[in-house]
Amino acid sequence: MITKLSITRPEDVLAAVPVLLGFRPERSIVMITFGGDHQVHGRIDLPPPGEVEGCLDTLFLPAVRHGVRGIVLVLYDSGPRFGAKLARRLAERLIEHDIDLSGCLRVEDGRWFDPLGLHGGPPEGVPFQVDDHPFRVQAVYDGHVVRGSRTEVAASIAPIPDAVLETEKAMEQASMMRVYEVSRLVDEAVAGVRLSAEQVAALLVSLRDPQRRDAAWGDMTRTEAKAHVGLWADVVRRSPADHVAHPAAVLALAAWLGGDGALAWCALDRCFASERRHGLGGLVAQLLDGAVPPTAWEEELTWADPA
């Protein structure tokens, strides 16, 4: 969980963004929200000029749905002309949605610029450095990982060739486990036991069956989410490409529950690359697109099991 951040200056915004996203963005539009039912911070890739309107719908829709009152926007690597035009269009769209624009920054080459004149920044920009900002220090203290880029997030769950070959060899002899065996194996791994190649292979074979797949993730809670991320990230890195969809979807679910949206999306990339229409993967994508808070998961579990 991220400690509540009190943002008052442009430098606070720029320090908060990588903490909230989990990585330093590049060529992006980032949205930080205030008020509303839930925090629905978001990021989209910087759109080409001809695709701006559709991308802004994707960015703002969750904020509108959750009744957000104010937004700060940061444009990364947009260039001065396109950045100024984009900032004006963003401001217009927020007026249409009756949402206050609390701030707008453009960031390039280690400087922040003030495209709408909201912060009193000079035309040449203001140099900044936030590595030692209190937000970053607090993030380290809280155990919150901030990666250098989204590419670095994706690399953290990329296949390990030797481990994949080891799993493929073990799968030649692997058989499907019983439902209770899947649950027990997952419980042991969540408790800190690293799976052998034979166990990973047996788990992958078992995940083909919907009932056994449900046993692997159905009892997951927010409290256990971080441990599940460790387990399923390990399995994903060791899975052959044609078997990675199921563990990647479970990893995406665990990452969402743990508040790591960047990792969840990267896990979904691996899931959909293997199986374009994946049930659990599609569900997690809907949760992320809708900015559904992880608390909704346990609210649903409580409703399903009132005892």
C-alpha cells in the first residue's frame, strides 16, 4: 500500500508519478486524480495527432465513472508544439466532463514546462531531480518498487530460456494433479517454497482444467497478493510460450490485487500473446480498464460467502 501523498508543488507531482505508476513513464500522458469514490490514476501512451480523441476517452472515462473532482496531468516527451496543443485539448475535455484541471506539466530532457500557464514556470522550463524526494524515500521504506521504465517492468517477467527448457523437459513426464493437490502446492509456494521444474510442469498441465485453475487463484486475498505475485512471476518466467497464458493471467490478477497496475498490464501482454481470448485475462483487463479498486475483490468475496 502506498502512503498518502500530499502534493503541493510541480516537483511533488513529478516525484509522485513514478511512485504511483511503479515506473518512470516515457512518451506518455499521466493522470493523477483527487476526490471521487476512488483514486483512479492512469497512463496512456502518447497518441499520434490523429488519434488523440479516442485515447482521451480511454484516459478520462474511469475518472468520470468514479466522480473525480480534480485532475493533474503530466505530458512526457510530447515536444513543445504538440504538447501545447494537447494540453489545451485535455483542458477542454475536462471542462466538458465538469472536472477541475488542478495542474498540467510537460516534461522533457529533465525539465518541466508549463504549457497552460498554471504554475508560473518560465518558457525555458525548470530543471528538476526527484530521486531523493521524500516521496521516493518513503516508497523505498514501504517496500514499493519503482522501476526505470515500463520496458523494465516487462523484462521482470520475461522468459528465462534455460528455465523454460527445463520446464519443457519436465512436462514430457508431467501429469495433471488433483484439485486439492493444486491448492496445496500453491499454498506451499505462497508460503515461500520455490517450485521445482517438475512442480512447475505439473502445475502448468493442471491449469488447463478450469476447476484446477480456479483452485489456484480462487482464494487469493489482498493480504497474500504480494506473495502470489512472487510465485506466479516465477512460474511465468519458467513457462513455455504455449503454456504461459494461464499463469500470466493469475499473475495479472495478483498484481492488480497488490496495487501494481503496470505489472498487471505486462502480465496480460504475455497472456494475450499466448491466448488472445483468455477468460481470466479478459476479466482482469476489464478491472484495470474500469479502474476498479482492489478492495472490490474482497467485497465480492464477502458477499459470496456471508459466513
